[in-house]
Amino acid sequence: MSESRRATVTALGLLAAALLFSGCAQLLGAKPEIRQKRRYTLAAEPVRQTFGGSLRPYAATVQLELFSIAGHLDQLEIITRSSPYEFRRDPLRVWGVRPREMVTYVVGEYLRDSQLFTRLVLDRELLDERPDFVITGHIGALERFDSGDRWFARLQLAMQLVRERDGAVLWRGTIGPADELEVFGADMQYTVQALSEILRRKMESFVRELDGVFMRVAAAPEAVPAAGALPDTAAAAVGPPGGAVPASASPDTAAGATPAYYRILPGKLAP
């Protein structure tokens, strides 16, 4: 067989195969799948604001600084981890904005809604004078832990309140491993909902703690040492680790009023 004849036969064979594949695809109704990115964000959820004896809003200007975070965590792709030594990025499931800005903004929303202070400013806002207090924070984790058949939402965050004039640390709050939630559904939206719930729970506790701290500072401004670690007087206002409620808190805000568990079931996902 000549070269030209062989080339013609080859071309006809390829054409026939393409037509056959196209016909089968149309017969089966198959369409090429185009996978698009899905974008997510944490959300500030409503919290209980009642706190018996509160004097809010307290006459203070509080600046919320942009939280710090390790560079490899401050990426748009959502992190999924299967072990402490390995993590993966999902290019099709991403945050709407970088985690550093997102978490700081949501915490700011909770603080604004709490009306604890007469003025709350974000880090990027310009101030014509020094603030009275500064809230700083560090994000240690924002991820989904995937063990293969079980999923967990994991958020780690450390915050502190510093008095600007003397650098005294008046309060510290943390979100850690004990706060992670199991997620009952593989869709990433369930994990994002659980991360938002973790932050809601802790911010409700943090607001109560901060209210107690500012109440004590307003009653005795010089009772807190000028500098150093969290003093005993402020520690008493904050309460023991875990977000215990001050004795003056009203019954509906007592620790335990919120269920000790939180389940995100696939049926809860809105269409």
C-alpha cells in the first residue's frame, strides 16, 4: 500500500472514530463538565447580648488590628488536612477574601454588634488620636480535617486586649483544639458553617468576658497594674479558661445554655 493510500485510510479511520464518539455522546446525553470555583466566607451570626448589670457602651475608643497569620495559611484556597504533617489546597473551593482579612472583619462585626464601646475602629481606618485600647490576634488554623470518612472544622485563634497608654494586657481569649466541631457532610459548605458556629460560640463568650473587664476598669481604673501579664484582677473578670461566665451574668447567658454539641447535617444545607 502506497504512503498516500495509507494516510488516506488513517485519516478516514480517525474521522469515523470521532463521529462514532460524538454520536454515542449525543445518544447518552453526555455533556462536557466544566468545573467552576466555589467561593465561601465566614459569617457573623446573631448572639445573645443580655448581660445583667452591664454598663455598655463603655466610653472608650478600641482599635481592632488586622490579625497576624502564617503566610502559608493566608491563601484563598481552603486547606484540608489529613495529618499534622500534610495539608492540601483545593483550587475549586476558595475563600472570598484572604483568611486574615476575613476573620478580622467577622470578629469586628461581632464587636460592633455588641455595642461594648463608644467607638470601634478597624486597623485600616485612620485615627486622629491614639485609641484607648487595642485588640490584637493571631490565626493559627482555619481548615477542614479529613480522616477519610469523618470531617472536622478546625479554627484556632488567640486574641488579647491591650491598654494603649501603658501596654497592660487586660484580657486574653483563645479558640483551640477543644472547640473544633465534627461535620456530618462532605460538602465544603457544611465545614464553613461549622467554622462560623465555632466563632459565634466563642465571640458570645468573649463579649461577656470583655464586658466584665471593662466594667471593673470603669469602676476602678487604677486597679490593673501598669504592665505585664494578665493581672489577677482582670483574670477574675475574665473567668477561668473555657469562657466561664462571671457571677453577675444573667441566667440566660450562663455557660451551658448553648448545647454542648453542634451537628451540621446535610439536610440543613439551603438549596
